[in-house]
Amino acid sequence: MRCCSRSWWRPLAGAAVAAGVATVSILWLRTQAPLPGAPLVTQVTTPGQATLPTPAASGQGDSYVVPRPKPAAAVVPSTELANYVVAHSMFSNPVARRNLLSAFMTSESPAAGTEELQSDVKAIAH
Amino acid sequence: MSRPLRTSGRLASLALAWAVASVAAAEETAQKRSVEYTPTGWLERMDQALTTRNYDGTFSHWQGGRVEMLRIIHRVQDGTVSERLASLDGSGREFIRTGASLTCYLPDRRTVLVEQRPPEESLVSFPTVNDQTASFYDIREVGHMRLNRRDTHVIAVSPKDEYRYGYRLWVDESTAMPLKSQLVDPHGQVIEQIVFASLTLTSRIPDSAFRPEISTEGFQWLRNDVTPHPPAGASAFAWSVTSLPPGFRMSVRSAQILPGSGPVDHLVFTDGFASVSVFVERQPAPSGPPPVPESATVGSSSAFSTVVDGHKITAVGEVPPATVRFIAGQLKAQGAAAAGR
């Protein structure tokens, strides 16, 4: 009888300790949670997709550069187009030919240039 | 019959013959004049003047808000056409044509392109206005005015649909040279203009006038070989169009080699005024991303490229972009080409 009366409080004490630990844990976790209003950042990276640094992380302003898509291959490089224009001009009526060649003379030089020429043409030293 | 009566009979016969001859001559003169002075006649005379006369002129070229001065020198001597077109400002590019050889000096690319055509193709015929042309354009004289102290006839060539551009031409009355020309879109808006500031017609132009002004030291020279007949790689292919814009027909089909390019089939379609060239070239197997159809413009001219059955199709012409796109899209391989792919 005595032994029974002495052990009755043990489950209560265990429950109290467990409750205390849980309370402390909850309080500790709450201190680690982000502040109200702060953004939640989830980084999901997919293959081939650029990740943009957040302004807070990089310390830069609110601007970024959209990654340039890989350009599709041009069907006709500019030099070939020049060839085609010149070849076509031989079959145009005189007024159209003058217009066409004049326009070609005054057109801006395309960005594509020497490398392209060297890659696909037969060059002859003169 | 008495002698005086016989004499008067002869005189009457002579008078009648003279009258008939006079009427016939007058009719012939009137007929000739009416041909010369119809709007179509002015266009024919203008084409003839541009291709057969010797001239040296400076003109402004306006397009897309840009104005540039150019010089043109043209000579026909002993049946050989020589022409030099030079940019007086801007790129400094020059074109010099002598007979079957066309040399393009591109100082901005430090490159010279030399295109040599077979002798039999040196005198290439250009589209000529005919009755069929007139059914797709409204050709009329819309004025007679002074320009640069010269009397000119203003001829308007207006397209009847949106497959082609129109022209307004100020044709010099005495020489038939176009002193001013405007290219207009199907809505009548001017998209390109050429106006001569000076023009001299002369009987003799020295050879020195056809030498380039720029130094080509260090330039890369690109030439095409004289076209073999038929060039290997192009002759086995037969290409045809399933449909064309109204009035267009194929006028030329040839195989050639362009500078910096392989053998190409060159097809020319014309309505008698506008023309479109289609170039077909074997496309090497793509190593990167597949090519996509693309459009380009050179001045007011349009270009469109696409790939069909492993061949690169490029249409170029002084027509709206939709027209080159349409024609390029109608090209189909037949026969050996279809079997070989």
C-alpha cells in the first residue's frame, strides 16, 4: 500500500516534463520563424533555367537582364544574301535594278562578317 | 485623145499618187508618235535609254528616312556594257560591271566579290512591259512638269493588287531618261525615291571612269568560277512552283555558282515589270538547331528564306514581303530531286 501511494505521481511528473519540453520547443521554433511579411523563398532549379538572385541577397537594384535565347541558325548568311541580291539585279528591269543596287550600297553593314565569310567561301588571294 | 488631155490626165495621176503617199506618210508618222507618247511607250523608251545610252550622273537615294548620294556611270561601247555605281558617302561601296563581270567592292567588310557570268548570259534580258503587264498595273501619264529645268512626263505605274509595288517616273521629254523615280507601296505611300542632281549624256566615257576609287590592299577577294554547264550538283534537281501570284510567270531558269556558294538553281519569275529570283541550294546537314524561315529586306526589296526537302530556298525581289514569302512557299522538288532525298 505504501509503495503504491509513493509511485502514483510518477506518470504525472513524466507528463509534466514532456509538456515542458514541448512548450520550450514550440517557443524556440517560433523565435526562428521569419518575420511577418518577409518573403518565403523557395529555390527550385530546373535544368537550363537561370536563377535570379534576390535583391536582398545580391545587394543590387531592382533590375536584371533576361537571358538571351540561343539564336536559331540563320538560313541565309548576310554574304549569301548579298550574292543573291546582286545576282537578282541582273534580271530586274533597269529602274528596279538601279533601286536595288542603290539600296544595297546604302544599307547598313550587317553584323555578321569575316568569320562567316571565311567559313563558307572559297577565298582566293589577289 | 488629144495631147493636152493626156497631159492633164498624167498630172492628175501624179497628184493622186502624191496625195496617197502623203496620207500614208502622215498616218505612219501619227501612228509612230502615238506609240511613242503612250505611257507604255514612254516606259519602253526609258528602258532603252537606261540601257543603251552613255551617261554620267549623280543622284540622291532616299529610303527609310535616310538620304545618300551616289554616282552612276554607264557606257555601251562596241556592244559591251560598262557600269559603275559608287556611294559618295556612307559605306563607300562600289559596283563595277564590265560585260559579263560584276565586281562589288565592300570596304566596310574589306571584301571584294567578283561574279563572272558566262559570256552568253552577259546581255541579260530584263522584263519588258507588254499587254499582259498592263492587265496587272494601271499605267498612265499623270502630268507634264518641269524638273531641274527639264520638261518631263510623269508616268504612274499603279499595281492593281497587293502582290507588287508601283512606280512614279519623271521621264525627260528629249532623252527619255528618268530624272526622278519613286517606288510606292500598294497603298500609294512612297517607300523609296531617286532624284538626279546632275546628269550628263555624252558620246565618250574613258576607261578610267570605271576604275574603283578605293584601295583594296588587304581585302579578301571572293570569286565564283565561270559556271560549268550544267554545274554538278544542281542539274539533277527539278523544281517547280505549284502556284504564282496573278500575272507572274517563269522567265529564266539557270544553274550557276555564286561567289562563296555552291551550285544553285536560279529561277526568275516576272510579271513584266516586277521580278522575283528564287535560288535553290543544297543545304548541308544542320549541326546545330534547325534553321527557321526568315525574312530580310534590302532597301525596298524583300527576301525570304526557308528550307524545303533539305534544300535552302531563297526568294528575292522588288516586291512586298508577302509576295516573296508566297513564291518561296510554292516551290516543290520534282523528279530526281524528290527521288533522291
